[in-house]
Amino acid sequence: MRFELEGQGERVVRAGEAFWEPGGDVIHYQDGNARDDVPVRFLVTMFCDPEKPMVVLVDEAELAQRAHLRGPRGA
């Protein structure tokens, strides 16, 4: 699986590996299959404060303001 978080470059997670995403003010830009010969499946377990939304979408203006925080692709 391939994914990209704000402040980090694009990263590949291989079969059997685990990863952690911090909560709070970090944008998850994308995820997807890093291979083109097999389908990808992954399990997500999310913990959150029941008083706050689990996912908050940002608009194009905020993405533009935070563009300098996006890591290099292909890291």
C-alpha cells in the first residue's frame, strides 16, 4: 500500500507491516495500491474522541495554504 501524510513523503507499506497516523491537525493526502499486479486490502482501526468528528475534510483554499507542509513524492 502507498500513502502520503502531511510533513512526510510518499511511503510504501509492505505486506505484514503496520503503520500509525497521528491524529489532530495532519492531512492524509492519499493512499492506494503500490503494485499493479495484485489487488490491495488493508484494515484500518481508528480511535477518536466521541465528542469530535473522526474525519474533517479541508477545502482547496486550506490545501493551498498548507502546500509547503506536503512532503516530496516518491520517498
